[in-house]
Amino acid sequence: MAEPSPQGSAIPGAQLMGELLRGGARWDVYLETALAPNLGAVRGRIHFAQADRRRATAWIFLERTDHDVRERFLDFSSLELWSLLESLGPQA
């Protein structure tokens, strides 16, 4: 995954984590976190943004802290992120 480009978040409440690049395709990758007070934890999901297209996972992370969610995200390789993006449906 390429380093994040210097731009503001296109996904409210999410942090730009980097870019996925393959051939002519480029997707910005964001990590959104939110408190889950009833669980005493922080949940997280991944957003993919390309021009006017957006895709997002379900809340796939559940950790004790925001930092822990980010650490878990960083365990994903670029190949795993591409597989996750492709699993979200066909490109429009």
C-alpha cells in the first residue's frame, strides 16, 4: 500500500491510511473508528474511495482502544486489502 497523499478525509470520522494502486486503479483507504460504549470497546471499519465511488466493510474490528484498532488494520497486507475490496462487490 502506498503512503497516504496529503489531503483531508473524504470519509467523515475516518483517517486516511494510504492508497491501493494496481495498474491504472487507485483507491484511497480509510479507517473509521467509533466507540461502542455498551461493549466497552472501539469498533472499526475500512472505507475505500475512488473518485465518486465508495465502498465500506461492516464493523470488522472490535478492540479495547482506538490504537489497537489501528494496529490490527496495519496487519493487513496490500494483497489482503485488494481481496477485501474485491469482496465488496463488482466495480461500477
